[in-house]
Amino acid sequence: MNESTESRPIRVLMLFTILNRGGAETMVMNYYRAIDRNKVQFDFVVHREEKGDYEEEICSMGGKIYRMMPLRPHTFGKYKKQIAAFFDEHPEYQIIHGQCSESGYFFYQEAARRGIPVIIAHAHNSHVKFDLKWIVRTWMKIKMRPYLTHYLACGKEAAEWLFGKQLAKKAVILKNAINTRQYLFDPQTREKKREELCLAPTVLTICHVGRFDKVKNHGFILEIFSELLKKRPDAQLLLIGEGDLREQAEKKAIEKGLQSKVHFLGVRRDVNELLQAADAMVFPSLFEGLPVTLVEAQCTGLPCVISKNIPEEAVITDMVEQVSLDETATTWAEKLIAAVSRQFDRPVYAEKVAAAGFDIKSNSRWLEEFYLNALSKKQ
């Protein structure tokens, strides 16, 4: 190997569906910004023609983006040929890091066939909804396992779901780390953002950050907020995110007469400031892996009322209370009001989250060494 080759960064090929501001995408971008890109560079395969929210930033940091056709059962054959053609054109990749769960199966299979030394799957969710896709997804996650060389996960439950209990024992937990300094609570930031949102200082403000998808349970969020208004008629709800079910949620808000109280803010670049402006977060998901949003919220010192279906690993401070989804919307509303009434010293929580191992600086150094060591052991 000559000197010029040695000086080049290792290029890691990330697999995604689309590069929007979802949990896995945000987690990878946190690492991408912090990692030493003179040593490790990220490139991305996506499966949508539309431009994702993070693509411009990726290109500015030297990353490459390749587009593949969407993965559909009736086009598996065509999709496999496209993957083969991709590797024919790009034999330089020695590390594949799949962020799209079992959907990376055909990529892993072809990579293994070509002798690519490091093939990683990353588990982000602990469950998936049971529907017609479930059978295909289960088949793919079982079939993919023999092709993997390494297993990463955001938590134990996610690892067991994607890899099975035996292989999950080999999984390395990579925490959904964040830039804790960016989420350090600042009273002036809170005041400024509330002014922008036309929120008076005493208005109780509840928030939720997440895509409009069945798993996020937005319908129940609106039920909870409707009950909360009976006790706190001044309250406001901030819903941050986009998704296929946004229109459905907007219609329900209108049907319940909440349109003046519920604010659909869409995808935002100022989530760190919005979390500081809020008084509590509600998060009644049907299932999750370990949401980056909950790490961010706890870092800002924001009280969180979340479902018991979210792994306990997401509870990293005393700001969080887990509630069963079998409880009524009234109970959830009461929990939120009680959470807000507690006294918290919000600025200290950034340090607590960092101490719990969720700061991006040390985690990115670890990931950098993980890639380098994994590749060196295969050579």
C-alpha cells in the first residue's frame, strides 16, 4: 500500500431508505459530524428518488449519495441485479453498514458473495407492526444473519429483535449519542423561542417529536391533550415532524376542536430550541428501539411521559415516567401535569446525559476505532 492510499480515509457505505430527519438518520448524522473524516468517511445508498433533508449537508462534508430503486417484493430480481451492478462499478467499499434493518438483506448477501470483509447491520427498532409485510420482513431478517460479520444495536431489545437472542449476545451497543452541549438548557433560548411561537411565559406547552406514523400513536396524543385541556385550558401542543398520517392527525384535531391549540410544525432544524421552549414531552409510542429524541429531551431537562413499550434503556435520567398504554388518556394527561409541577434544575441535565455515556465526542472516537479495527482484523 503506497503512502497516498494510506492517507485516504476509509469509506463506509451506509444503507438507508431515505435521508430525512428520522431517528436512525439523525443518529448517524450526529456521528458523521463528530467523526474524524480524515480517517473515516461516510457514503450513502438511499432507496428514494426524492432528495432527503440531510443530503445537502452530507455532500458538503464530502459524502457521496447513490440512489437505488425502492425495495418491493415484486421487484426483488431487478433489485438484486441493480446491487450487483453497483458493486461492479464501486469495488472500493470494504465496509457496509446497514441502517435499514432487514431491508439490507440483498446488499449483505451480495457483499458477502464478493468477499467484502466488514458487513454490519444496525438494529434501531425493538418491534415492527404485524401486517402483511411482517412475514417478508421476518424472512429477510433471518436470511440476512449468516452474511453479517458484525452486529450493532441501539439497545438490547432492538438487538434481540433483529438478530435473535443468540446472535444478540454478540451485538455491540452503540448509544444514540448527541452533541450534549447543543441541548444544554438556556433560559434565554427558551424565552426567545417561545416568543417566536407566540407562547406566553405561563402557557403550558406539551411537545412531541416524531414522524406521523402509526407507531408514534398521534391519535392517542390528541386524546391525551384533549383531556389535559380540561384541567389546563391554556395549554398548547407542538407536533414536530412529517409523515403519511399528518393529514389524518390534522383532521382529528379539527374534529375535536383543537385546531387553535395544536401546532403542526413540520420538519425543523431547531429541535434543540423547541425542546427548551416546551414544558413536557408526551411519547406514547407502540414500540421503539431507543429514540434519539428522548435522549435530546432529557438533555434539555424536559420532563417526559412515555409508554412502557419503550425500552427502559431510554430512561437515562429522573425526567422520565413510563406509563402503560392500557391507561386512559385522562391518566396520561394527569401524569403530564404532575411532571410539569415538579421542580427541575434543567441546565444540569446535559451533564447527566453525557455522564450516562450519550455524548457524541467520545462515542464517535469509539466508532472510528471500531471501523479501523474491524477492517484491520480482516486483512
